[in-house]
Amino acid sequence: MEILHHVYGGIITTPDVAKEYGENLPDWIEIRCVNDKSKQQLLEMHIDRGESSAIALALEMPGSTLIIDDYKARQIAAKLGIAFTGTIGVIIKAKLLGFIPSIKPILQEIKKTNFRLSLDLELQALKEAQE
């Protein structure tokens, strides 16, 4: 969470994503409802509610960057012209901006979870982070 705060300052998310997270969010994360629920409902035919709400909200906020890891949701975001990054992209950006000294320890922690991190992605991330 602190990396997100350092890199982006403020974050806006949806009630659905906040609920999926399951813990209290820091004050610097704003929870905002999607105005056009019909877009979210259409997206829910293809991806889950959290990703659908995040993409629908990003559509309502031109110039925003969507942080999303789900492969199918990323494909949809790309087709809709939404700028996006993922967890690994956030970590790389934090390193390049000088907020963290290395991404290696974070990648090691991520690999202990159920997050899918292929060797190719790990090597690409280390290269982009100049490690």
C-alpha cells in the first residue's frame, strides 16, 4: 500500500474492489461509485465484479491509469483504450522513482503468494528495473 501511495499519491477505487480487498483502506484511497452501471454490467458478462467496476470507473476518468493484474481484464482495458499497469509495473515504477532500492525482495515475497509470476515476467521486470 505504501508503494502505491508513494508512486501515485491518491488512488480512487470502487466499492466492489474495496470489498474484495477485505480490509480497511487508508484515508488516501478514495472510494467512488461507477456512474454508468450498464457498462459495468456488460463487463461482468466477461470478467468479475471487481475488475468490471474498475474498468467502468476508468472509462469515466479519462487520463487515469488502471492498476489491474487479471489477464482477461487487461485485454479488455487495452481494447477500450484504457492506460493500465499491474502490480509488477507499480513496483518497477517505485524503483525507478527511487522509492525502493530494489524490486528483488518484493518479487521474492510475491512468489510466496498465489500471484502468478512467470520466470519470463520476473526477468523482464528485473531488466526494466535495471537490476
